[in-house]
Amino acid sequence: MLDCEGSEVDALKGAEGLFRKGLIREVIVETHTMTDGRSTDIETVDVLGTYGFTVESRTTAPDGSPWIVARGSAAFGAISRAA
């Protein structure tokens, strides 16, 4: 579960090695709307996509915060480990 108050994209990029090794299979990420109106939602989904993850669901927590649930492909980790 990832709740980085707007830094989720940086956190996901920082975990690239773990994703590439196939050590992360599922993520739950809270996305945010920044003070300038930008949302981290689209870039979060894009970064997860580069790691072979697909969005399984989007939900809203009781406090109104948006969350993304994404699952990785087992084949992605196997391919990355072989490289």
C-alpha cells in the first residue's frame, strides 16, 4: 500500500528494481490532486504500466481519497529476471 501525499510517482520509480525483479505483484496506491490542480492519477497508471501492471480497480476511501489497485503480470518479472 502506498500513500506518499503526492510523491507516489517518485516512490514507484524508485522501486523500479523491485518491480523488474518481480518482487512486487500487487500495489494499492492513493493518488492526489496537487495544489496546482494536477492529478497524480494518470502518471501513476503510466508508471505502473511500464512495469507490466494493469489497473484492476479504482475506488474512493471513506475520506474521499482516490485509490488505484493494480496487479502485475507474473510473466513480466520472469522476463525481467531472465534479462
